[in-house]
Amino acid sequence: MSDPAVSPSKPVPEWRQYLRFAWNAFSQSVEGGWKFYVWMTLLTAIFLVGANAWALQVRDGMAVTAMSDHVSWGLYIANFTFLVGLAAGGVMMVIPAYLYHDEKMHDIVIIGELLAIAAIIMSIMFVVCDLGRPDRFWHMMPGLGKFNFPVSMLTWDVIVLNGYLLINVHICGYLLYKRFRSQPPVAKMYVPAVFLSIVWAISIHTVTAFLYCGLGGRPFWNTALLAPRFLASAFVSGPAFIIVAIQIIRWQTGRMFGEGAIRTLVAIIRITILISLLMVASEVFVEFYTGGSHTGAAKYLYFGLHGHNELVPWIWTALAFTITAVILFMQPKVNRRPLILNTACLLAFVGLWIEKGMGMIIPAFVPSTLHEIVEYRPSLTEWKITAGIWALGFMIYTLLLKVTINIHSRKLKDTSGVRTVAPDDALAMGDGSGFV
Amino acid sequence: MNDPTPASPKTSCGSGCSCASAPNDEGNSTRRSVIKGLGATLGVAAYAKALAPLTELTKETSMDEFLQKHYKELSKEEIATVIARLTRETKEKYGADVTISDPKPQEGVKFGYALNLSICNGCRKCAEACHLENNHDRASHQSYIRVFEMSKGSMDFEKGNVHYDHPVPQPDKYYMPVQCQQCEHPPCVDVCPVEATWKENDGIVVVDYNWCIGCRYCEAACPYHARRFNWQKPQIPAAEVNPDQGYLSNRIRPQGVMEKCTFCLHRTRNGRLPACLEACPTGARVFGDLNDPNSEVRYVLENKRVFVLKEELGLKPQFFYFFDE
């Protein structure tokens, strides 16, 4: 990649500098010690199992899933919904950092923005895996195909998800690039994008909720509470994931950072998890107190219906996990004892994954619109593809974090071309250098 | 992040950045390069193997099909080419000689369907006729019509049963066949992200089977369970394939796309009656032009006690139920 044209005397166009940065970042991100290779090989193996399952699904048809004309969406759409929330949840670092000028959060906000990138890529992959004809994907591209905008909420989702991905790629890419070049970032190049990303994060989960709650034929989804409920739970699962991620990075880099940020995130979760639970309780009350045949889905979910109770263990596990997490988060010692903190985060994360996935998508189809009961239990193919996409997401997040750490620790920096020498403190402002 | 020795020398990436290897590291670096090259090769091989099933698809989907435009954008000549290709492919894949037509809506006609619940006896001949007429997959016994055995005194589907298996009619029951209601405001059309489904001028909601991406959002949106997905390639013995096919109706659907009742438009647009009506032994089904004041369906609407399913949803079905007495 060394380019003879690059010389100190000749200014190199910015876009070529950026490409060089991207190449450097990529080629160094795949370098590492044996632990790194073991981790990445493991993830690659899981991903390949998923890729193979998907290839077979495309060849043999969606009949290899457990979905049917009665339960026409399943594990893929469940994961998609949860992951859009995870992506939106990263904004709970951005808001304290940029709206409340929390310096400690500001320093490491990029951990949340990178999570948004990985989570959005995963959510898009789950939608693609749910398509019966992925070869016709181009039909959805504006200009090329037919884009049913603004009537179809799915087209809104395509726009907001891709937009959110681009915004976050720009913010992270720009800040890392500037630090790679040893230049202080220019505020007007990224701060407007940061504020846009805050609004946009809310929009991705709102639009995703509108996909479901706008359908009059599915009473279980047809509630105005769905979007707020999605947001509240996203603001639990996002921060919970980030709290654990910060500790793993600390452990791997051997550097202590982010204690203040973790406290802020815990404070956020203490509120959002209660709001989330309150909304679940509110929904449950309306469903069961009102009664009637519209309660069928809720009855099926929580207690089983006419001897069919496939989802009952799922939802009670979710509730048990979430309520235990609430109790743990409310303990003052959650801030001193990592074991309690991490247990709480894990329980909340898994609990919400169930509640917003299997517990949110499937009951809308059982009983069906004509009150037939056909149950759904994900097939092995669906589990393989799901595991594969999660593995790919972890790979992406690992590589992104690795590049970021290398650039911030100055292990990876631009050593050619015209150099703007800036003291490291100057670079520390606003570019998330606090954790190295 | 998983690098336990961040300070250890690295292989040069040749870019002149500070990650370049130390000068005395040559041998080590070569060995590493070999191992990495091997790893990369194995990796590529594994990816190729994992995704190999996709290559078998090229036999199923021709380049012409891949690049085919939306139905509404095809010219007369283009549609003729497409139909010729589909006819040829049906011969190749199913061994059947078929004629695929593309009948257009008749000017000023708006189809409506009415069903007499007083005389329907639940024999399910309509569902069977649909299965045969519309070239449904044989193994799954697919049909666009589901017949519910309902308890007298209740219109609640929760008390209905679609899997009844005894002589009909039972004295304390009545029977309610449900198929696409051809809504005036079809939610399935609204939600489709690629406009692969739309309402034609004669009121029939159709699907372009060659444009649908198979996201199944329409299936989630339909309150009448009227839509079906091709979970796999439909299987029909050559002798059983109905050769009288319509491009937007009963031609054999590809794997992975949506389908639905089209009021048998390949028949009804040519002055014939839907297959389900012809099969009905009781005369419970009435089909016709809602715009024609002398049609039988108009007589029913004006003189019988008529209702539509789930009227409260405001979708204005063009499928009506009525009672005689």
C-alpha cells in the first residue's frame, strides 16, 4: 500500500488520505495475539455454520424454518426488533456526553457509536435472512426497483436504518481518521452529525414499532404504547451491553477507565428498566381486565391457550430475569461489586431479548387472525442462522474496537505525508481518547 | 482488544505506518506470513463450501428472470417474452404444457362475491376446487379457502373449528368459508415495500409473483388470513397441472413468494365463474358485477341480510355474507 506519490512536498487529496487510513485500520485490525485469533476463529466458525444454513434455506425454501402461514414471522424478525433497540440504546452514551457535557462519558462515547454500527448491520442481516427471495433485494432500492414510500412502513425502516448506519460510520470514521492523522477534529464536521444521530436513534426504534402497531388486524401489536415501550427497553439493553463491553476492554487493555461512565449508565438503567416494566404491567392490565377475544394472544403468551403453551416458559423466564435485574440494579452496592453489576446487566439483556423478540413477535400470530392456534418453535436452521449473525456482529464489534484502541493508544498513526503536530491533550478533546 | 501483548512486534503491512516490523524480525515475520496465508486460504475455502448451495440456484432462476421488470412496466412485447419463458420453464420443471394468458380487467366492471350462510353445508368442495384450479402444492393441501365450522349463536371464530372431520352439516353448527375479501382499502397493498401487490380496476387484489421479495409483511397485515407464502417450490404431478393459467392468477408460483385468491381472474375476466362457485353443490355462492344493477350479487346486497367480516376495521371487503331466513 506504500504509495510513491505520497511525499511531504506534495499535498495528497483528503479522500486518498482517508482510504489509506481505512486500509491501515483494516490491515492492523486483523493482527493480534493467539487469544485474538482463537476468538475470531471461533466466531468465524459459528458464522460459517450460519452462512451454510442460510444458503440451504435459500436453495430449499423457507420450509426449513418452523414458520408457517399462521406464524409467518419468527426468530429472525424477533432478533431484528431487539437489535434495532440495541443500536438505538447506544444513544444513551451520546445524550449525556453531548447534551449534558458529561466529560467522562464524552471520552468513551465511541464505544456506543461502534455498537450502533455492529447492531444495525446485524439487524439488516436478520431482515435479509427473513426474505423468501433475497435475490430480488434490488427491487427495494430506490431508483432501481419500486420503493413504496411513504405508504409502507418497511420503506421508512429501510431509510432510517441505513441512515443511522451512515451517520455513525461517519462520526466514528471521522474522529478516528483525525486522530490517525494527529489532527484535532473540526467540530462542524461531526458535531451536527452527533446531534442528528440522537434524533435518528429515537426514530429507528419508533419506526420499527410502527411497523407492527399500525396493523389493525393484529390486536396484540395494535397499541400506541408499543413505540414508547420499545424505546424504554432499548435504553436498558443498550447501556447494559455497553457496561459489560467497557469492563471487557479494561480487562483486555489493562487500563482503568470508564468508572464514571458506568455509574451514569447504571443511573440511566435504574430509570429505564422501571419505565419498561411499568409499560409491560400497563399492557397486561388492559389485556386481562378488558377481556374478550382480543385477549387471546396475551392469554396464550402468559398462561397458554386451550392447552397450547409454547411461549409460557419464554415469557416467565423473561419476567423473572427482568425483575431480578431490577432488584440488583436498585442495590447501592451494584456500583462497587462488578459481579452483581454484570449479573444484572446480563439478566436484563437476555430478559429483554426474550420479551421483545419471542414475547413480542410470536403472540401476535397466535391465535391467528381467524383464531386458529398454530404454534411455533424455531427450527435448527433458524437457530444456526441466528447464531451466525450474532457471531458476525461480535466479529465486527471486536475489529472496530481493536482499530479504535490502536489509534487512540497511538499504536496506529499516520507517519507519512504532511503532519500536523498537535499535543495529545488537544487531541483528547471530543474524540473519545479517554480509555487508553 | 484481545491482544495480550500489545507491544509485540507486528508484521509490516507495508504502508509505512508505525506498525512496521522491527528490522531483526525477518524470519519470524516470514513464518507468520506463511501461517497467515494458509489460514486465509483455508478460510476462503470454508466460505466457498458453506455458501456452495447458492450456486445450485442458478439452475432455478434464469438471468432473464433476475432482471425482469415490474409487471406494470412491462410492454406488450416484453410480457409476451416473459410468458413464453414461463411456459417453457413449466414444461421443463413440471413436464406440463400450459397456456398462460394475461387477461385485463373489463371496463366498468367491479367484481363482488356473496355467500349464503343459510345453505352452505360445510362440504369444503370450494376449498378443494380452489386447490385444483389454482395449481396449489399437492402435499400441503393448500387452498385459498378455509371453511370454519361455527357454533350456532356465535360469530366468534374462537369458537370455530377448521379441522372438523365428521359428516356435514351438523345440526347445531353453521359453516363459514373464508377467502380473500378483496378489500376496498387493502392493508396488504399498503404495507408491501416494493409494490409487488396492488388492487386492479375490477377490484381484484393481485400479486406479481416475479416481483415479490417474500418479506411476508402483507401476510402479517391481512386480518382475514387470506395470504399464502410458498415455503418451498410447489410440487404438482404433470397430469394434475391445470393448463389454463393466468399470469396474475393461477400459474405455478415460484418458491419464496406470496400468493392469494384472485377470484380466478383467468376465468372471471373471460366471462366464466370462479372455480369455487362452480364446485359448490348448494348454490351458496353468488358472484357478479357490483356495477351492474341487474346482477345477482346486487340483488343479494339489496334484498338479503348482508354483513361483512370484521367491518370495524374499515377495510370495506368486496366479499359479503348473507342469510336467507
